[in-house]
Amino acid sequence: MTNSVEEYVRQNEPRFLNELLELLRIPSVSTLPEHKQDVARAAQFVGDSLRKAGMENVEIITTQKHPLVYADWLHAPGKPTVLCYGHYDVQPPDPLELWESPPFEPSLRNGNIYARGACDDKGQMYMHVKAAEALRAAYGGKLPINLKFLIEGEEEVGGESISKYVQEQGAKLKADVALVSDTELFADGVPTLCVGLRGLIYLEIEATGPARDLHSGMYGGAAPNPVYGLIELLSKAKDAEGHIRIPDIYEDVVPPDPAEIESWKWLPFSEDEFLKHEVGSSALTGEPEQSVFARIWARPTFEVHGIAGGFTGTGAKTVIPAKATAKVSLRLVPKQHPERVLSAVKQWVKDNTPKGIQTEVRVLSAGPAISVNPNHPAIEVAAKAFSEMLGKPTVFIRSGGSIPIVGEFATHLGIPTVLMGFGLPDDGLHSPNEKYRISNYYTGIMTIAHFLDEYGRNSV
């Protein structure tokens, strides 16, 4: 059946590419209110595409924020059901001046698609839709497996609506395994399954000082400054070597199994290349006693994403601001409990707030880390299918990122997730000039179809 799928994909490559480019032109930035209608338009596009691919019961589900898209095809009795997940929302494209081509006018260069959302996650999500279409064509309008789709428009802003929906719709979403393509190959051409994701806590820490903005000449030296107060507070979060200094933060951290650490040694990795081509800095930082893989996959982190407050326009304005805000995140590893970590952070903020400053901690999102059993039958089938398509052994890795829905599927549906991504480490997710290799888009469609076909066959 693989040959029939490959032939269908090859014959339809121009159409598959044009459809993706059309989706990429929709500026579905979920965090900006002015793009609310664009996000809705992207949801409609996905729903229409699922319908054209032969899926049934297509729904555009209204939520308090952005729509969910559901569809299914359930006519393979005795076969397993796979729940395909992805997201059609994207990050803001800023800073625009760093893009070589407009972020929502896809550009084809050097074998890549350059556009916001090309890899994260429109390009990878759309592979699932096209894989279902190709499989139906190969099977004469049927499928060798049952499929359900649940596509969201809030992944980049916390996924609140889909979390609520999964909790409430367990019977409707019942499946044997979920499939997510929102990760990457460890290296070019290396089939990669992710079996661990870090959790995420995203916070705003607001500092207030004087009752109003003050003239620094008249009050400087006596009035508390909230911007400096935040700097003083945040500087205490880590020591010079990158160890987090918040009490109890490492309490539940479990080191990786020795066998897992040993397996990392066989991955094609150069620390110098990682520094030069991926990080692009003069030196790596973080806990020196930990390996790079441990630092980015298996250790908790504390990062500051931005500080806003006071005057930042052109020219000078000598003001002591009344308020400042920092956006902060912590990445969690398996066994860490978000509630316990949150409690520790709030207490640390309270204990370390400078004199004259008042602080408030606001939680924007929180989710636990996830680990997946690599010996699950679906994971084994996925590894075999991946290896057969790319011609190399499949490697198992962790990811330093977070995909909250994977935890929701485990907690509320009781199912594991196959994390089968086709991005590359230099695709620039969330950055200017985000890209996705066109050949990986086609290979991903064929590999996903092959996995679904084989999982159906091996579950007789």
C-alpha cells in the first residue's frame, strides 16, 4: 500500500504545496485581538480541507477564545483509532525588519518554505490531513484504521479551550493513541521519536512602587523604582553558573536513567556545531556539571522573556515608573508537580521582593512534564515505519519544549502520544525567517500514512 500512497503524493505534490501556502497566508496570530477573524478563517480552512480529504462529522467548535476543529472517519471495525492533533495558530512575526520576505507571504527558497507557521505547526499539522487523503485514495475511498482529528487555534496562548474540551468530551475523543507532529528530527535525515517533554509554567510578575510616575531629578535616590526592583529580584533566581536558587525547586527532579544517558552518546551531535549554528552565541551557559542534553531535556529551567515598564521610546524621558512587569517561565521535568513549583516560586517572590516594591504573580499557564513508554505497540510501529521511510534506525529523544495537550491526552483520555515530527533544528520556530523543508513536508505525509497503515495492519 505504501507504493500507492507514494505515487498519489508524488502526483499531487503541486496541489499539496499550494494548499499549504494558502493556509500560511492567513495571519492566524492567536495572541493578538486584531487577528481574531484571521484565526477563525484559518479554522474554516482546516475544516474545509478535512472535508475534502474525506473526513466526516466536520465541526468548527466555538469556544470562549478561538475555534476548535473536529472531524472523524470511523468505518474500520476492529481496527484501532488514532486521534490526530495539531494547531493552526501561530506566533506573532515580530520583529518584522528581520524577515527576508514577508512572514505571511510564503517564499520558496533553497528548497524551503519561509513563512510564519511553516513548521510550527501549519506545515506539520497539514501533513496529517494529506496523509488521510492519500490513504483513502490508495484504499479506494476507505481507510485501514479509524481516525479522529482535533485541531486547535490556541496552542501558542496556552490551549485553555482544548484543555476544557478534552476534559468534557472523553467519550467523543476516545482513541487508542494520539498522533502529534509538532517536533523535529534530531538531525537531517534521522528518524526521530520524542518520548519526553518538559512541562511549562508561564508567569507574569508585576512590580509596583510609587503611586504615579515620578520625575527622577526630584525623587531619584529616595523613591523605589519597579524596573530596578524586578531586576534585583530576578537576579537572585539563578547563580552565575545557572543553578536555580529558588528553594525546593529541585526537590522532585529525578535524573535520567543511565541507559538513556548512554543512548545520548550515540546521537550525531557536536557541541561546537550546536553553539555555532543553532544557538549562535559565543558560549553555552547553564549547569556546568550537566551535559548539554541534560540541560535542554532533563533539567528544570528559569527564563526571563521580557521586562516592560517606564519609557522606552525614542529620545529621553527621566521618569521613575510606577509599574513594571516581567514575563517569566519555568520548564519542568517528570516528577515535578506544577502546583508545588508554583507555590515555591510565589513564596520566593514574596521573600525576595525589594523594600518599597509590591509584587503580584499571575499564572498564565501551567502544565506537567510528560514521558511516553517507548515500548508501547503504537510507538514500536511508528519507529519501524519511520525507519523504513528514511532508511536509518529511529532514535528516541526528549524535547526541552512543552506540548500541553500531550499531558491532557494522558490524563483525561488515558492514551499515549506518538510524537512524530519532521522539522529541522534550524527551522527557526518562533523566530524571523521560520522555514520548513518542502521535501520533509512530502516525506512526512508519506511516513504518517505508512504509520497509520501499518498500525492498522498490526492490530488485527
